[in-house]
Amino acid sequence: MVVKKEKPFSPGYTAITDIETLHPEILLDFGILNLDRNQEFKSAEDRERAYLLINGRVRLEWDGQSVEAERNSVFDEGPTVLHVPEKMDVTITGLSENAELGVEKCRNEKAFDAKLYTPADCRSDVFGAGTMQEASTRTVRTVFDGELAPWSNMVMGEVITHPGKWSSYPPHDHPHPEIYHYRFQPSQGFGVSLLDYDSHTVRDGDTCLIHPDRTHSQVTAAGYAMWYVWMIPHLPDDRWKPSTRYFRKEHEWLLDPDAEIWTQKE
């Protein structure tokens, strides 16, 4: 399903999912934290948490450390993410107007060291290049996953879908639920999220909630780049790893780099 952004996100934290009350089947808390200049947000809750800077300038304070971070474009700049264990005190202060963060949270009683991921710490790959006549070329940034952070109970990354192209493609599924939260460049852009073969238009600020074992892929309109943060919870006996993608059988042939794609004959 797609949770539509009906109005601008209000100052403070706006919950989009909640393990206890709001789409609990997704197994993650997710929301948007919007801070005005000098507005302060404090958290020490019983959740593992990851704070992804989307836009603006903020001060991050945790475990006796303090760092200022700034991001002006999710399309042109890599992510800064503060990842902390449950009960750790975190203070985030807005240093610009409308500073914005995506917040991912889950249950996790394991103790681990907090980590600030900078753009230099995050892996960036180009997927889809050289196949399908470049129809699914996209940039994939991985912040942490089941291999990079074995102590975590969740996964976080970003995808930039190049204008007019597909991502999460070929269509695939996995037994883990997943969340996509979208932004577009320019912001009036739009795309289509396919859940199985049901199509859902997505726009700037919308969020797609993907239930377990549901096939998913998406495309952005020509002229519009689409960014989304992707978030996955690990399951008790099944940790998500980069290889945990099960492609729909009828579309697996597209994975062959030598697959013959139709072109108009002269």
C-alpha cells in the first residue's frame, strides 16, 4: 500500500508506521522528523534507531559526541546517518529552517556501539548498467545491511532511479517487509510503484509499505529523478542480505546480460 503525503510534514516527528499501532505488520517504526532553526528533539526510547539526514543542517549529539551535518540534495550528496542502540540519549538540533530527517526504528535488545555513517562510509553502486538497453540504470547507496552491521535488526539504504527508468527491477520479492519513502527532482515529479501487478502512483513525500512476499518494482516518469530510502527489518531466523532477492520466474531472463531485447527492425 502507499501512504500519501496529504500535507507538508509538521514540525516535530510525524509517524508513518509504528510497531505497536500503525501498520504493525511492517515490523518497523518509520517517520519524518522536521525541525525549525534552533528546535531541539530528544530521544532515549526502547528502540534501535537510525536518523537519516534528508535536507538541511543539524547538530547530532549522542554518547558524549557532537557533530554538525548538512545535506542540500539527496540526489547529489551521499547520506549522513546516526545509528544508535536502544535507550541511548540522542539530541538533534535544527541549524537551518525545515531541516528534515527520516527515522527508522525497531526492537533490538543487543548492545552495540553507536556509529555515525558519513557519505564516505556508504557504499555506492550503479545497478542495471549494460543490461536491458539501460532501462533500469540506477544508483544504489547502502548505509548498513545484514553483512555490514550484524548487530543490527534492520537495514537502510538509498536508491536514485534515473529519469524515465526502472528500479527494484526485475520484479522481486522476499519474506521481509520493506518501506520505501520517496522524493523527486524536480519535486513535482511522479512515478509508479508496482506491488505484484497493482500500480500505485507515488509523488514527493509518499511512502510505500511492502508486505512480505509481495513482488515489487517501480519506475519514474521521464524527466524526473526519483530518490527513495529503503528500510527492511531482519526476521528472527532470516537476516536480509544483498543476495536476499527472489526474482519473479517469468522475468528472470532479464538478468542475463546477453538477453536479446526487442528493437525495431528496419
